[in-house]
Amino acid sequence: MSSEPALRDGSRDDSRIHDIGYRHYDGERLGRASIRRALFSQSLRGAYGLGRSGRSKVLPMILFAVMCLPAAIIDAVTVYVHLTKLPVEYTRYAIYLQAVIGLYLAAQAPQSVSRDLRFKTVPLYFSRPMERVDYVLAKFGAMAAALFVLTATPLVVLYVGALLAKLSFGTQTAGFGKGLLAAALLSLVLAGIGLVLAAATPRRGFGVAAVIAVLTISYAAVSSVEAIAYSRGNTGAIGWLGLFSPITLIDGVQSWWLGAHSAAVGGYGPPGVVAGIVYLLVALGLIGGSFALLMRRYRKVGLG
């Protein structure tokens, strides 16, 4: 005899109630460090569109290819023509391609933080065992790492090409190391500036415009004033003007501390030991100041 309940019309009810049960999680509970690593990884992947739609991958991958293409061409010319040295110094490569780096930062810094602000998901992050400093560290580190990948990969291409051209191993290795140091410092400085500007508004378009404006206007203004000073013979002032633009600031640091040739007008870098120390302190101050401003910004946001 069937145990199925009969309905009023005489048919049988085939519905079932299944007790699927509920199991408590008894495994290891990961703490703040794991959450911080996960957010860092997710943010770094997102900076290149990985794990996102195909449309999100187009711009960062194009900019990455544009950064690497000149290095490959330089390698081909060096090998084919049998040059005795690379046409471009490792420390100067990022300076020449600063427009590409600026576009990448303008596109990806707002993508990293603006959506969290716009859709008010930051308080959800802080509802977990995550502190404000964890969020800022993960986002800052991911943006700096993404920029370092963008600026250091072409240097690797240059280095490999130089070795294939049988240039001096010691000279190329030293130059490559200096280039990596300069790329790391540039990445930290630009990541801090880009994130501070992007985090100031939940609107991504405003963040993009702000980053482009700050980088472009500051560099154009410094270059123009340097040209005026050079035309009037005031070469001593040129070495100090580089403090007022992120790109020229890094150029001054690497020209004094790493022995690179300055890209300033007339090739005038920081004029003396004091100026070199000031350049380095300003660069480090920008990194620390940007981190402090982000901490202050997310103190308010986290309460929302």
C-alpha cells in the first residue's frame, strides 16, 4: 500500500521534504593575513582584467604590449646592427614611456577603489576580521605591484636582448639592477598618488580625469619652467624644479642616487648632495603621505 498522501481529487502527491541537514564548519579559520593576501591577489589580477570580462582585459593588455614593444625593437636593432651598448638606458625607459604608464594608472587606480566606494561595499569588508590598514595595504600593494610588472617587464626584455647581443654581462646586470630599483620606486610613488586621487570620489570618470590631469599638468609645467630657466642661463634652478612633478622627481632620484643621466632640460639633475637627499626624502614622503591619506579616507568610509 502506497504511503503517499492522497489529494482531494484522488491523485497522489509526489512532493517530498528532504532534510539535507546543516554542518558546522570545523576547519581552520583563516585570519587577517589570509584576507589581506586574498584581497591583494584579487586586486592585482583585476588590474590586468584577469577574472573579469574580456572587455576589461583590452586596455591593460594593450598598454602592457605597448610598453614592451619598443624594448623588443631595441633588442632587434642591437643584435642586427651589432651595437656595443643599448640605445636606451634601463633607468630612462620608463621616463620615455611615461604617457603609457600614466594612462594605465588613470584607468586602473579608479577601477581598484572607486567601485567599492560607489557601491558602498567597503563597510562589508570591515565587517569581517579585517582592519582598515589591511584594506589599504592590500590595495596599495596591488597597485604598486601592477605598475612594477608594467615597468619592469620591458627592462627584462631589454636585459635578455643585451645578453643575446653579447654585451658586457657586468655592465648590463648593473644597469638592469638600477632600472629595477628605479621602477620599484616609481611604482610606489605613482600607486600612492593614483589611489589617493581615485579614492577621493566614487565616480570612476572623475578619478580617471584627476590622475591624468595631475600627472600631465605637473610634468608639462615643470618642463616648461625648466626650459625657461635654461634659456636664461639659470641652470642651478633646473635641478630643484624636478621636485614638483612625480616623473621628474623619480628622474632626479635615479640621476643622483643611481648615477643615471638626467632627463631634465640640459641634463641638469639635483645640484649637490643636499639636493639629492631632498629628492629622496620627498619621494619617500609622498609614499608615506599617500598611505596616511588613504588611511584617513577609509576611516570615514568604513563607518558608512
